[in-house]
Amino acid sequence: MKDYSGRTCGLVPQIQQDLDATAGESAEFLVTAKAILALVSALGESRAWRMDVEERGDTALVRFTRRTPVEDDPLHLV
């Protein structure tokens, strides 16, 4: 888990860069609760990652789980 709870500026590009570099099936980030709206807006509809948020007062745990091919194409069109 990466702790970005003290950071607000440049948070979305940093998390996107971390996700691009992640080889595993999930990644977790601790962020300030004020950043949740920006994260959901920018990364909430990712084709590669599913995003879950667990608010913890002034901070939030944001968990990204890699989508499976079935989740990525629910109608099996590809």
C-alpha cells in the first residue's frame, strides 16, 4: 500500500503511473478523503481496473483490482 494521504497535487497522474507499473492483480493507496471525488472522476471507469473506496475519517483506502477479460467485455463481443 502506498500512502499518499499527505498529497493532493498531482495525485491522479501519480496513481495512474503506479497502476501502469503494477504487475499484480491489485493495488492499494491511502489518500485524503478530499481527493476521492477527483479519483472517481478520473479513474473510476477504467477498463483495466475496478476501484473500491473505503472511507476512514479524513483518509480513504482506495483499492484497485485488475478486471478480468469477462468483466472488460460483459457481452462477449471481442
